[in-house]
Amino acid sequence: MNAQQKMDQVLENQNLDQAFELMAHKDFLAAEEELNEGLADAKFQEDANLEAVFYSAFGVLSKLKKDYQKAWEYYEAAEKILPNDPSLKLIVARLGLDIFGQTDSVIRRCKKVLEIASQDSEYCHQALTIMGIAYLNKGERHQAIRCLHQVMEAGFEDLSSANYIDLKLVEELIKKRVGLEDCRQYLELALVFAKNRQEEKHIELYSRLLDAFSPEEVTE
């Protein structure tokens, strides 16, 4: 059984399915009961993948309940079980950045993702975006722009859709009026990609954002 088959098997877990359905209906107490039962079973089976997934699910539940400290603890627990899982590292990094205002630990996690998932364009795209925002929050503007350039150098062609083009770093740079010309170039590349994929919604979005740039705005 390969890694993908193992993960598919994990995600077909009945407790997990039921817990997410209950979360969707905001029945958090019943969802927690399902997760506790599933986690106990995973530990009994000594199934590390399943245990990590249940801790991650507890993190999702805690975020829905707006208990961000508890969510952080659950995601960290999952990350310790699967230290080389890039998706968990990005979840914890995003939470650390958005909720707790962390920068150095976020940058370390993103660098680790770039190391362990160097061949996965979507993971690298997200890691560079999150890391760029962390640098910007530290006041290291040149490093933030460098992250944006690394995304552009990698290109978008290996992404499955324009849905996966992250604009968060561009948004933060524009707010601080930093690297505006670089942001414009990023949007131009995104527009070309969307046109090649014939994704009309994103063609309209990037065109509208580019129209908002004036010659004065891109002069620093």
C-alpha cells in the first residue's frame, strides 16, 4: 500500500466523516465525541497517520469554536507525530501568523516545507507566500519582495488552477505600499495564466486589479 492509498484509507474513517458532518451542522459537542472515539481507536491501533489526522480534526473543531490556543496545541500535536508532513506545517504556520502574530517560527516552518516538498509547486507557492508575509511583518521588506520574486520565478504553470494563486502577500505589500511594481508583475503573470486556462472569473479579477494600478502607484 503506497502513501496515497494509506491517506485515502485514513480519510475514509467513519468517526472522521461523522465528526466533519456534525461540525458542518455546528453540533460541536457531538463532533467532539466522535473525534474522541476515533482518536482513542487510532491510539489503540498504533496508527500514527490516523492519530495525526484526528489531532488535526480537533484543530479544525477548535478553530470553529474560536478557541485558537487549543487549535494551535492540536495542530502542534499532529505535527509532532508527522514532522515531515508539509500540509500540517503550513496549517500551523498560517495559524501562528494570522492568530498569534509569530514570525520566526513561521519562517522556519515554511523553509522546512520548501525543503521537504521542493517538487510540489502548490506547497512551495503557499510556503513562499506565508514566509513573505512573515518577513514583511518583521519589517524585512526586501526579504518579503524576494519571496514574491521566488514565486514568480517558479511560475504558475504547475498549479492545477488559478484558484491556487495566492494573492495574500501581494495584498499585504500593497497595503504597505512596498514593491508595487513587483506586485503588478505578479498580477500580470497571474492574468496570463488565467487566460491560458480560460478561467473567466480569475481573468476578470486580475484585470480589475491591474486596472487599479496607475503610473504614480508603481513609482516608489
